[in-house]
Amino acid sequence: MTKLRIAVFVSAVLVCISLGVAGWRTITQNELYSRVFMNTYPAAAVEAIWVAYRDTVQKDGRTLDRDRNYLTTSEGQSYSLLRAVWMDDRETFDRVLKWTRNNLQKREGDRLFAWLWGEGADGRWGVLGEEGGRNSASDADQDIALALIFASARWNDDYYHELALDILADIWRKEVVVVGGRPYLVAGNWAHDEERPTINPSYFSPAAYTVFASVDRAHDWETLKTTSYEVLERSTWGALDRQGTVGLPPDWVGIDRMSGRITESAHADKTTNFSDDAFRVLWRVALDWQWNRDPRALEYLSKLTFFKSEWEKRGLIYGTYGHDGSVVKDTESSSAYGALLAYFAITDPRLAQELYEKKIARFYDVDAERLQPYLGYYPQNWVWFGMAFYANKLPDLTKSQ
């Protein structure tokens, strides 16, 4: 038995004693060891999970969504790039970047990324144009640009920097609309010319905008950051299509070009629910506080008291709520718990530790040193992002070099 395993074993025995007979019988041995290991070695768990996840990326650099017929999205590629640069894994970063550029940076007239790649109806693999796959997604474009800027800083290579600047310029051309003389980020190139442009608040990346402003003086990133916080505020606390709100960021909204008013989306399939899109707002805003100490980030997160109430009342937080706080689906979301861990780490560290121990720890297989395989591609990423935030492993690499 290694020294590490002996230490974990001893700690587990102490936990069992503290829980008492009734307490330790309610959790499995693996859950117990996982809880102890993750509490004792949170950074080691983050690093081990990255190594396991890295091995699921194809050798050519393609990130697979195995639950969706082995599709690949620009989002998935962006997550792999961010994780690789934070983990100082240049070999994986370069493989993922090469595949992404060769297969997704195929749009005519800009350097943005097609969002969907997979097997078409004719059996050929490529961008799924018939499913709107040639469109861009502004969250992925921003995350890829951020990963490139971090790569340039971490590995002292201007090549990545130049690639990032091209992407940033086209984000402004194709994914930013001007309303009342001020810039607003929309969901992708497809939303740019809509009568009521579609906005996904979880695509806002306020922490990254400060980074972008430091390397790209040609565009007004600070004003884009300001309008993003304004949309977050108005969409979270406006009633939208409900009678009221409990203060939840919505998955989708629209913006009126004439008045700047934030409304529900014009698309029936893009709701104001808090679900698999909106939870990412919590992590992205938490990063802005961690990196930049922007008071707007702390103010916004501190006002979102609904999650604390739900946790203290139910001992869990559901994955889908209506904008008014009604439960839409009474199932939990492992992905949302990842972002909620970052949220609680900022607003209530005591509850963050509870969430970490009671929900996040059970996802870690201490023997295999990976997240449980039943977690699909999306939660594999978002549980890790939450754990890495909690372990303080997500620095702004432009500041720490």
C-alpha cells in the first residue's frame, strides 16, 4: 500500500468514526475514499481527471460526444483547449488546435468556427451544414481565443497570439450587434441580423473581456463587458415571459434593436428556463471576481440567493427551473453542480464545502483516478471546471507568467 493510500485509509477511518455507525453506512466505500481523497488532495484530483479525460480525446485532436453519435462541437474543442493550457499540456493543446483549425475553421469570410461536426446522412464526416453546423457559437469562439492568449503567455509563442487576434476581430464583425450605440454579444453569426437578436447569457465571458482588452486595443471590450453585466442583471431580475422571477439567469433571451429592452427569445425552442445553458453564467462570473475582483461580479452573484435557499431546504439543487423558480424537471444536474461549486466558493465557502463533499466527491473514482464513466462529455467538463475552480487551478495565465 502506497503512502498516499495509507494516508487516505487513515483519514477514511477517522471520517467513519466521526460519522458514527449510522452515518458511514449511508455512503459506499468508494464514495468515502473519494470524499477523503478529494478533501485532502483537491489539486491532485483535478490533475488526475485531466489525464484521464485527455486519453478520451482522439489522437488527431478531436473531442467526442459519445452520447450524441460521436459528434464534435466547437464548444467541446474549446473546453479541451482551455483545460490543456491550464494543465500546461502543450502536446495535447497543439493536437486539439490543429484538428479544430483544419476541420471547424472552415467558414467563408471569417476566422470563426463552425459549431457542429459529425457523420452526415450520406455517411460522410464533416461540418453538418444541413443542421446549421456551419454557424458559429460565440461562447466557443471566445473560449478558443482565450485559450490561445493563455497559450501565448504560458509557452511564450506569438503564433497563438496572432491566431487569437484574428478570432477576436471577427467576433466583433459577426457576433456583436450595436444597439443604441453600444455593443452587445449575440449567440452567433446567425443571430447578428435577426430583427430581435438572440442572446445566450451564459456565452458572456466577462473575465475574458478584461484579458482581451489587454491584447486587443482595436475593440471596446470594456463596454462589451458593461453591456454584458447589464443584460445579466435585466434578464435575471426581469419577469420576461413569466409573472415574476426569483432571480435566475435564463438560458436564452432576445434584445429589441430599437429600445434595447431584454425580452424572451423569438425562438420557441429557446426558453427562459434555468437549465443546461444558464448554469454556466455562475462559473463565468465567478472567474471575473477571482481574476479581476470586479465588484459587479460579486454583486451579481451575491444577489442570487435562490440557490442557497434550495440547498438548505432540499439538500440538493435541481437542474431545470422556470424563470419564476418553479421546478421544471425534478432531476439533478452534475454539470450544474460544477458551476454551482464555483458560485458557492465565492458567496458561501461553507456551502461550497458541503456541495463538494456531498455531490461532487461522489463523481470521482479514486481507484481509476477519473470521473465516473457514466458522466457524459458535458458533465465530464463542467464537473472538472468546478473542481478546478475550487482547487484554485484556473489562473489568468496572462498575469501569472
